[in-house]
Amino acid sequence: MEKRTKYLIVNDRLYTDSDEWVKVEKDVLIVGITDYAQKKLRDIIGVDLPKPNTQVRKGDPIAVVESVKAAADIYSPVDGTITEVNERLVESPELLNKDPYGEGWIFKIKPSGPLANLLTPENYMKKIGE
């Protein structure tokens, strides 16, 4: 991990314009929200998770994160099938604030096509204005 700005941006991830991070792990992608997103939302109080084995398209809203400030949709970064969700977030949504790049992952997805239009850490840093 590397902290290059006031927000933690991890070098081994790709990012979306809608503030999700993506970690490639063999043939599955692990997805969560960025440090920037969780800090903008502030205290997260609930998560509405997608259902496993659901087929989704890139850009589909597939989960919702609720905070004391607002509710935010979480979008699929690729076309694919949800393979697993982080059930711990149901009982402990604050994991998204405490460890957004680790225990706060939201879902895993098996992509059905190539990864495209994901941002590098450097491009994500530019996107958030850092």
C-alpha cells in the first residue's frame, strides 16, 4: 500500500470513475469502495449486498452503501457474474470505513469479458483531484 495523498490509493488495484476499486485475483475480481469514497460518505451504517450468482453488466448499480450522510450506489466495474459477497458487512458495515481495501471488500465477480476503462492508481488520483 502507498499513501500518496490525503486519501489512501493502493498500487495493486484498478479504479472506476464511480469510486470502486478492483483487485484482480486469478480469474476473479474483488471489488470495494475507495478510501476517498468512504471518507466522503463518512460513517457507514448499512450495506445492501448483491446476490451471488447474479449476472450483471458493467455500470449496473448492484449494491448500496448507506451512511449517516447519504446512500450511494455501488456499480459493477465489468460484465460478469457475482461469485461471492462479503456477508460480514451486514453485521459490521463499519469495516468499509476501517479497512476499505481489506476486510471491507464488498463482492467478487467473475468477468465475462476483458477489463476495459478501469483507471490506474495515477489516473484515479487525478480523477479525485489529488
